Amino acid sequence: MATTTSARPTAWCPSHGTPLEGGPILFRCPEGHRVQAADIDREYQPRRAEQ
């Protein structure tokens, strides 16, 4: 689980499911690509299970 000091909810990569860095317009995926904020689903989603 990503730790953050932001009041915004954690953004997740739609392709890989990993927490994104940056924002609020352009985010960076740890897998090496960028994601526009418009491509991120910000609707409520239940918390992901810990692995």
C-alpha cells in the first residue's frame, strides 16, 4: 500500500494497478509510463486487499 501525505486519494494505474506518483494533471506509473488524470477512474472503489 502506498503511503502519502496528500489529502487526495491515491491514484492507481489503470493498466498495472500500482499506485501512481505525481499529479494532479499528469501522473507517473512505476512501470515507466505516464497517465493523464482524465484516464483515472476516481469513483469510489472498495479498498484493495493487502497482498
